[in-house]
Amino acid sequence: MKNAWFYVGALFLVALSIGRGGSAEDEVAADNYNEECLHEGCDTEEVRELYSSYEEECIGEGCSKEEIVELGGTPPAALTMLRHFQDLGWTVREHDLQGLDCSFSHTETKCTAFVLWCKEFWLCPEGVHERSWSACGGCLG
């Protein structure tokens, strides 16, 4: 009986974790354009915060395509984000817009205990872009 309560408790904690967005990595990644604007709907202040991050990291210091995709959430969302910034009259480096016309390829999954982990792959002009593993559901195994 003691084992049954342990498993019930563990399942509850996993479900709670997934419901909150999964791992600590997901908590950090949740501050992206895809999550904030395309899924939830963002206000002007949230767009300004995202632009501030882009301006500081990319315009100020120079950043990689990977960092832009991280800020956007996915390659297509990053392109939408940069175009949104342009529509607002904000500065966007022209070469940051290139190479983000990507199409979804596939998702790899793996199960560890009760957590289902997913990793998305995108086919981009510059090669394959893969998103880091994130909790995406529950499983047994």
C-alpha cells in the first residue's frame, strides 16, 4: 500500500509539473513570441519586452539565428515576430529575417517515468533547426 501512495503522489507531481509548463527549461522558454503572442495573445507591453530582448541581444551585441529562434519560440514564429517589430516601426536587422522560412518536419518523443518529452524539428533554408527537449505530456514507461 505504501508503494501505491508513492506512485499516486509521484503521478500527481508530474501532472502538476506538466500543467505548469513542464521543466525549468520550459519556464525560461515560455517567454517567447510564439507562447506569449501567438498562443495567448500579448499586449503592447509584452511585445515591447520581447523587442527589448531582441534589441539588446541582437542589435546591441550581435546574435545567432538560434537566439532569434529561441526568442520567437519556433522559426516561423520568429519570422512573424520580426515582421511585427517592423510593422511597429522598430529596427530589425535585415539579415535576421533571412533563413526563417521553415517548414515543420517532425517531432521526436521519449518517455521517462511518467513524463513525455518532445523535440520538434524544422526544415530551414540553412539546414535543420531542432528545438530543445520539453515536457509535452504524460506517459507510462
